[in-house]
Amino acid sequence: MELGLMAIGAGLAIGLGAIATAIAQAKIGAAGIGALIEKPELLGRILILLVIPETLVILGFVIAVIILSVPR
Amino acid sequence: MILKMSKVSIIGPQRLLPEVMACIYEAGVLHIETTPERIKDTPYIKRLSLPPEQKNEMMELERVTGLAKKTIDTLTPLFVKLPPVDDRHKEAGVHEAKRIIEEISRSVDNVDQEIRGLGHQLSLYARYEKILDTLSPLIAMMPESPFKDYTGVTLYKREAPLTVLEESLQRMTEGRYELFKRDIDSEIMACVIAYPKEFGPGIKKLFQEGNISELRMPADLADMPIRESFKVISEKRAALPFQISALEKRLQRLAFERYGELVQCHRIVEERLRQMEVSSDLYGTKDTFFLSGWIPEEALSKFTKNIKNRFQDRVILGRIPPTDQERDRIPVVLNNPGFLRPFEVLTRFLSLPKYGTLDPTPLLAIFFPVFFGLILGDIGYGAILLLASLWLRWRWKNRELLYNIGCVLTASSLVTMIFGVIFGEFFGTLGESIGISPYINRSQTLIPLLILSVVIGGLHISLGLLIGVIIAMKRREAREAFTKLFKLLFVFSLFTAAASFYGILPAEWGYVFVLSGSGIILVLIFLEKWIAPFDALKLIVNVLSYARIMGFGAASLFLASIANRMATMPESVILGILLGIFFHLINVIIGVYAPAIQTLRLHYVEFFDKFFYPGGIEYKPFGKGERW
């Protein structure tokens, strides 16, 4: 039971982070492509903006690993 | 490393301007600056205007360059690989170059226009294809008579039924008409109607009122009897593709024979035009000109000697110390040793650093391959990437960007193999099966590797902050320097507090560092106002962001293990091997993309943010080789 709850917790941590990242990246990506058509030289900066939300899923991943590593 | 630049100004009599410009152009080291506003507003200083004959020449050169560009654009798509520039006319004068451009452009344009015209005709006739195929047999059945007229119509069966048309024709001609019909498709029907000539106007009116579309021939065949025009269309439809193909071959021959020549002449004309453009943008008094610009310090003495020898005291070249306001306008030249140079592509990908700050290329050359290798860490994948990078460098040795990416990939793949040995990974878990024993087993040390990643993050960010402090001091930005110094102390207290809580340092030290961390935030609030708490939080997130090194590393290992497991699932050995290769190939692609993007992100977002001043102006010397 406890292991199951831990697995659900870990899944939620990474899953919700991934969903949030996806929503943010979808919006940034769409706007970024629009900007790129006008100014192709912005590729580097747009790439940075695009990967910024990935921190959310990485932090979720860290939490998931920590949850699953708690000694039982 | 950013090359040291000097600012120079050149003053001389206006009559020598063309000669001076040619001399500067030949040297090709001076980045000419737009004349500053403060000089433009000085009394007696005005923009130099070119004499009328030079203005006319400039307009003529602009026209010829436009012509050359258009012709080059027409010819370029005909090559799979562009031919080398033809040096035959290297020493040709502008007039000769102009003549050659005009001659080639005229020939190319004639053929191109002909191809376009015929192509247009072909597409026009193609529109008649269906109707023609349907009506031709009907037309052939029509008896030839000087008293009869023919017309073709298309009927939409639903909108204008045939019975209605026939009733109207019957009424108008009292039955003296013939109608032949055939279906084009399920909805449209084509008809040919023969009638005595005197009914012509009445029948045309009938078509208009009944919304029946009469078959209209192309404009050039409009006056022709329908039978003949059908014949002409059929003949042309058959002949046009051959004519177009012959013309295309002629254009290709022209391209192969004269493309290199055209490009060379285009360069000659552009060089002259550029010289005139720059001259027309200069300022001076009634009789003198004035220009200023930036030159790499190492090229200054040769350039000065050159001007001195050529013009003696008639032209004065002086060195001007740059002001503080000018420092962000100084053009930047990245000048790294050969083995670091390929990594400049990663710096440029973001932006050039401002002059007087740090070129992060050497740091990228160290950390990029290390982080990349740490994430991918596999002997097999590293070997594949090494081969791919060597191929890239061999195949594209003349394309600077691709060659440099190949070099970056070579360094990264070598480090990947080194970490592969440490992690004992060869195509994932296959290493264990063939007896490679890991020094660190990634699948069983996730938490220690997570801590290691965060520690690497802390050190990397601290290094960035330290560099940031030094640069801010160099730029005499005291507040910025203090802010970065306190941020550095905040990261230090963060880590020492964490070390105390994990028992590496005495527990009571932890509270001291938590308190000192809080104190630092207060100082930061004083320095940065309300944004400071968010900046402190951002620092923590920045450090934790390095957890991706472990995260993506573990993902790469698990994906490789899954590929191996898939390979063992089918009963057939061959199918298993094919499946294994397929999944490992996918993993290699992900293996290049993910570590490269993540490593770049860690540098651009987390690391550069601490010391990098983007927005440097690219050094564009006025002269030969400037654009090419």
C-alpha cells in the first residue's frame, strides 16, 4: 500500500511537471516559430526561451527520484 | 578571447578620398564607423555629397548589381554543386565587368523568358486538354461547309439541362441545327453545335441568357475556326515540351560555361559600389573628409605605415582613445587558438559578447564536451558519434559551420567514450554481458549521481558568478560587482548549509549558514530592490536545474537497456539483431539531440546569465573578403 502511494506520488510529480512543461513549450514554440520567420537570427534566443520550462519537469523528476529512494 | 581594438580617425583633402578609400579597401582591416551624432551637429561639418558623375555611376552600378544578382538567382538552382569562381577576369576593370554582366544577363534572360513564355502557353493549353480530348472526335464528324458555323459549349448538367438548350435551339432555328454531345465527367457535358451562319448572333445571345458557357479559345487562336484551333492546340501540346526541354538545355550550357565568370564580375562591381556607398556616407568640411573606425591592435602599425607611405603628410591618421559611452559600440573579433575555434559556433549561436567582457568560448570548449559525455556516457554511442563527426568533417571541410559542428562533436564523442568506460556502458547494459565492469554503475547510484550533478551545478554557477564579479569590476560597475559577489556567497552558504544537514559538516554550522544566507538576501534586497528574493530563488532553481545531467543520463541508459531487451524478445536471432539495431539507432539520434540541447541550455540559461554580456557588434572590415 505504502509503495503504491509512493509510486503514485512519484508519477504525479513527474507527470504534472511534464504536462506543465508541455503547455508552456507549446505556447513558446508557436510564438517562437512566428518570430523566427521574421528574424531567423533569433534562433539561439528562441531556443533558450523554449527550453526554460523544462526545469519544471526536471524538478518533478528530482522529487520523483527522492520519493522512490526513501528507505522503506 | 576578444581581440584588442584601437580606434583611429583619418582626415584628408576631399580630392584624395577615392584613393584613400581604395587603400583602406585593399588593406581590408578597418571597420568604418557611422559618423557620430555629435560630429554631425558641429558647425561647418556636413555630409559629403558625391559629384553628379559619381552619383550617376553609383546608380548605374546598382542597376548592374541588381541585374547580376537576378541572373545568379536564375542560374544557381541549375547546379547541384556550385562551380568555383572564374578568376579569368580578376583584374578586369569595372567597365569590362559591367559589359560581361550585361552580356551574360541578356543571354540568360532571353532564354529564360522564352522558357517562361512556352511554359505559360503549355499550362494554358493544358486547361483545354479534357475538353479537347472530348470534343475532337465530335469536331471531326462535322461536315465542312462555308454556310455553317460551329460552336462548342460546356454544360453543367444540373444547372442547364440539355433538353432546355435543345428546345431553345429548335425554336430559334426551326430545327436547322445539329448537336453532338459527350460527357466530360459525371457533372459536365461538352457539346458541339452546328448551325447556319445567320443564326450566329441569336445563338450567342441565347447562351448568355441561359448561363451556358461557350468554349473560348486562347486569345492567339480566337479568330481561328474552331476546327483549326483544335488542330493547332493539339500540335502545340505535343511540340511544346520538346521546345522547353531544348531551351532548358541551352540555359544549362550557359550556366556551366559562364556562371563562374558572372560571379567574379559581380564581385568587381560590388566592390566598387561598396567603396562609393561608404564614401557617400562620410562627413567633412568644404574641402576635407573625416572618417573613423576600429582596427585590431595587431594590424594597426602595418595599416598606419601603409597610409603614411602612400600619402605622407597629406592624409592624417590618428589614434583616439575610446570613451566610456563608446565601449558597447566597439566591434568584436573572437580570436581563439585553432583547437578552440570550432567552439565559437556555440558562442555565436547565442550572440557575440560585448567588447571588454569575456569570450566564453574556452569555457564552452571545456564544459560542453564534459557535460555532453556525462549525460550520454556510453562507449558504443560515443564510437558511432565519433565516426559520424569524422565523416561530417571530411564531407563538409569547405563549409565552416558544418565542419566546426563536426569538431565539437568529435570532442564530445571522445569524452562520451571516456565516461562510457567509467560507467561500464556499451550500448547500455550490453557492456556487462561482454565483460566490461563499471567503476560507477549509473543504474544503481541514481541518488549519488543526482547529488553529484547538483554539486557540479553549484560549482559551475559559482565560477560564472566569480567571472561576473571580475568583469563587472573591469567595467567599473560597482553595484553589479557587489550583487554578483553576494550571490556567490549565497550559493556558498546554500551548499555549506546543505552539507551540514547531510552530516558532512558539523550540524550547528548549518544554522549559521542559514542565517548568513538570510542576511545575504537582505543585502541583495538593498542592492537589487524587490527583485532580490526572486533572484535568490532563481539561483536555487539554477543549481537544481543541473539535475538534468543525471536525469537525461539515466534516461539514455534506460532507453539503451530497453533496446537490448527488445532485441532478445523475438525467437528469430536475425529479427532480434535488426530490432536491436533499430532501437539503438533511435537512441543514438536522441543521444545526440538531448545532451546537446540540454548542455547548451545549461550554459546559455544557467551559466552565461552570470557573466555574459550579449549584443556585441560583429567586426566587419571594409575591404576585400568582407562579404565573401
